[in-house]
Amino acid sequence: MCIRDRAYRRISLLLHPDKCSVPKGTDAFSVVDIAYKRLPDEQSVERFKVQMQRKAMKEEQDRKRQEEAMRESRESKASNVQSYAGLTLAQRKQLVLDSADSSRMEYNAR
């Protein structure tokens, strides 16, 4: 009997609905049972670990991409504010009017 079988039997005895009176005990027992059935041998366990590592790496890459995009967005907004600050009042008004016109043109194009 391998370590996995012994661990499953020990945990299942602790969590079995007939012996465990904890409110979420039946849920925990079913999770352990599903895990035991889905990972029948060492190769399956290794494949599962590799899949989880790949998933974690992908999530980390996605998180880094989001952080980079947010940083670039903040930098872009900061540069826009700085360039806007250097404009005269008449230039600011013209910029607002131009953006309003382009918004109207986009809306009418729909």
C-alpha cells in the first residue's frame, strides 16, 4: 500500500460523514474522495503538478502585463496633464471643442 492510499484512508476516516459532525465535513470528505479518484498514480500526480505550475506561471504573467499596462496608462495620463498645463486658455478651449466635435462625429457614424 502506497503513501497515497494510507493518507487517503486516514483522512477519509476522520472526515467520513458517519464519524465527523463538523458542518462542512461531508463537503471535505467528497473533495478528498474526488482527489483520490482523479490522481490514481504518481504519473497523474506529476501531470497535475505540472498543470498547476503552468497555470500559476500564466497567472503571474497576466498579472505582470496588467501592472505594466496600468503603469503605462498612468505615465500617459501624466504626460497628457503636463502637456495640457503648458497650453494657453484659448488653446485649451480649442482642444475641448475639437474633442467634443470628434465625439459627435463618432456618435453620428454609428
